[in-house]
Amino acid sequence: MQRYTAEDQIIKDFWDIIHSLPEEQQRRFLFFSTGSDRAPINGLGSLDFVIMKNGEDSDRLPTSHTCYNYLMLPPYSTKEKMRSRLLRAIQESEGFGLQ
């Protein structure tokens, strides 16, 4: 597995997508990727969040390893495809179902 860099276009597109989401969807994304819908007590800057390249462009949804705060993101061919797959992944994530 390989990390993306901040200079990769897919990462710039990814953050554009996340910042354009309403707060509720941003919370769902945080839950999907970290297992919690709340920021750490020291703020999001203290979160060690890693976005890893996951295979090639495909119709697969992004996945996450919540214990390690890893987002496994395929290199989607378009920003629109990435947005569609991200939204589907965060809308259908359930976690462990604990309250």
C-alpha cells in the first residue's frame, strides 16, 4: 500500500469534496473513517489520519481501518466518481452498531 501525498490531485479533490459536504455528512465521514463522529479532545489537528492508495480505478467503495484512522481510497478517474463512491460509503456505513 502506498500513501498519497498532499500534492496529488486526488487528495486535493478529496478535500474539496469533504469541505463541500453539509456538517451532518462530514460527521458521518468522520465516523466512517475513525469510528467516532466527534473530533478528538485536542482537535482534528491531533488526529493522525492517513489516506492510502487502494488498487486501481474501479467501482469499489472506499474502505477504512478505523483503529488506525486509515482511509483506503482507490484512485478514481474523476472527481464526480470519487464523490459518488464516498457518499455511498458514508451513507451505508454502520460500524458496530453500538450506542
